[in-house]
Amino acid sequence: MQRLTALDASFLHQERNGAHLHVGAIMICDGSAPARNEFITHITTRLERVPRYRQRLAEPPFSLGKPYWVDDPAFNLGYHVRYTALPAPGGEEELRELAGRIFSQRLDRTKPLWELWVVESLHENRFALINKTHHAVVDGVSGMDITTALFDVDKRPARSKAELARDWSPAPAPAPAELAAHAAWGAITTPLRARHLVAETLEAPGRVAGQVRRSAGGILEIARVMTTASSRTVINGTIGAHRDMQWVRYPLADLKAIKNSLGGTVNDVFLATIAGALRIWLTEQGESVDDVSMTACVPVSIRTDAERGALGNRIVGMFTPLPIDVADPAERMAAVTRSMQGLKESGQAVGADAIAAVQELAPPTILAQASRLQFSTALYNLLLSNVPGPQFALYVLGRELRSFIPVAFLAQDKRIAIAVVSYNGEAAISILSDSDHIHDLASLTAAVEASISELKTLAGKHTAARGRNKAAGHR
């Protein structure tokens, strides 16, 4: 048995009133879909790399503590791997509609928290894989590792006899009394861990004091930024259970060309693109944007190299102003770059990690309240996630993965979430929305395209101007 961390458990606490806390991806591959038996066999040989995919939640009696991950004695891979086909003409519009329906359905908590859909009849002789995994299982960066567990870097990888013959037997399911005993022991040892922290402080006050100062500074910075997330627009409010999806794809080189010309990072280009798109879109919705203060939550991985590939969440949310009130694209890009640089220097990540560490010592009732605060609209208006993927081709059963389109999640009061993943030279920007309240997501997608076009034009002018100045200097 392995107990959920406080952060993982918080994703379970927040799944209510239409908020589905699963994430995933839409993966478009070349060729026809593999036969079901062949694909099931392929996944079976890979599940050892992702043991959480064969585990379910086990709740201690009387809510004595956080849930545990335990092997599912009734695990049935066929339940989790599902085949479907698109109606004609089998284009990406049909694929988006299917993805919206799949991500509108909450995962069954009595089973391992994931599904993998194989979608046939995609046009241009392609098929798609739609992966849906609960956020309690995996974060974005670790998720890339899980996804690549199903893929190979070689088109025809060698298979060892040991791998093909490997079998799995679930560990015996814990009895309620065993779960209660584990939870009770956790309740006893939590004060002991707190005493240990106090003892560390007394033994090495200088070192610990430095850590406390850094953590306190980060927590104060989070509190300061929280106050900027005050403006309510159509993107914040009560949400329903139904989802809509749109996406756009660009060569990663386009985003790099913008940052090379205008400064900043690729992530800054992404944030500036979304700020510009929201300005365009909200104006079209009849909302004023010139006096709007908006804060974005940007998840940042604190996973070390030693933790790479491990399941569970090692992320913290960092909060940054999103300058949708800035009309000039050059000023908007500069504002984002300044904000992100300040964010890196502010210690927010240290503060957020400190909050997470304190939550580990909290009893379940306090943890539930803390998780509500973490996802409150008071903290941020919009989730913007950027996860770098592998910059080389991947294959599943000899078929090349062409596009990797991320799917984020909507927390309470968040009607839109936007994510970008870069894979093999392509950047895919996806928009997930609450279709019960956002009825024209295509117009927001068009605004994203207009915003990035605006930045590309601006970058081109800057590059050309530098070229002319350089040529003039040589004369």
C-alpha cells in the first residue's frame, strides 16, 4: 500500500459539481489502428513501467486519513482500453467532438483511474489515441514519461522473451482493519514528524532559519499575487459537467523565432499569445478589457532527475499577472517577460512547496479545506500549462506519432483551461472549455491564431530592422 500525498489527495477532494480532475492527451498516429488483441498485448508488456495503472483507491474506514493506492484484484485491461470510430468524414472536427464527450465523463473511482481510447477512421489514413488519467495519478511532466512508456524511439524495437513472458499477480487486497491500522499509525506519527522538524530547527537553527525565510518570502509573494485575480469575466463562474475542445498546431520553430527576436522564452511567447487572444476574444464578447486584472496559474515541475518517471504529482502552481489590458503586442510580450523573470526570482515555488509540505501534516478535514483554497478563484483566473515533450519521433507498434495534443482540466469556477505541449518540432495549443457556459470556443481558437500571427509579424519586423541596422553599420 502507498498513501496518496496531500497534493494528490487534493485533486480527489476537488472533484465535485462538474469539475473533473482528469488530464490527458489526443495523440494522432500514422496508419491504421492496431488490432485490439495486438494492442492489448502491447500494453500488457508495458504496464510494469506504470504500476499505478493497475491500482485503485482504497479509503480507510471512518475517513481516518488520506486514501491508499492498492493493487486492483479485479483488474481488467479490456475495460480501460476502448475502441471506437469516427463518423464520416472522420476529420479533426469529429475528433474534437469525440474528445469533448470523453472528457465530460468522470472516471470510475472503484477502478484504476485511467482510460485509453483507440479511435479509428481518422482521415488521411490515420488513427488517434485518447488518453484520460486522473490528476491524482500523474502530473504533466511525469505524464510525458507515462505516455512514452507506450511508445518506442525505434520503429521496430526488439522484444526480449522475458518481457513478453512477464506475468503480474495483484497483491492481496488489504482488509478494512489493516487500512484503519495504517491510517491510525499515520495519525500517531504525524505529530512525531512535526516534532522532528522542531528538533531540526533547534539543532541547526541557521540552516533551517534560512529555509524558513525563503519559504515565508515565497508564501507572502503568493498572497500578494492572489490579490490581482479579482476581475471576474465570462471565463470564471459556475461550471457544468460537459466539455468542448479546440486546438491549433504550429512549428515549434515559429515560437522560437518570436522569442529570439523579441526576447524572453518560448513559455513567455505562449503566455503573451494567450494574453493577446483573450484580449481579442473578450472584446468580441462585449467585455471591457482595459481595466481587467487577470492572473494565470502556471504549473511548474519540481520533480528532480531522480524522481523522473515516478507517479504522483511533483508540481507547484505559480501565479503571474496576465496583461490582457495591454493593447500593444510588443509591450504585452515585454510585460510577460518581466513578470516571468520576477516570478523566478520571487521564491513562489519555494513558498508553494512549503505549503504542500505543511499539508502533508494536516488531518483530512484540514486537508480538504486547504485544497479548496488551492483551487479557489481568489488564487487565479485561468490555468495555462506548458509541458515540453520529446523532440524526436515516437512509434507505437511501428506507427509514427505525428501530433501530441494536451488536455488540461477545469477546476471549480474555471470555464477555460489552456495547455501547450511541444513534440518533435511541433507545438500544439489546446483549449478545454465548459460547454454549458462557453458556447463559441471556435472564436477563441481564431483569436489564438490572430494573436500568434500578430507576434510573428512583429518579430519579423524586428528581425528585418536589426538586419538593416547591421548592414548599415558595415557600410
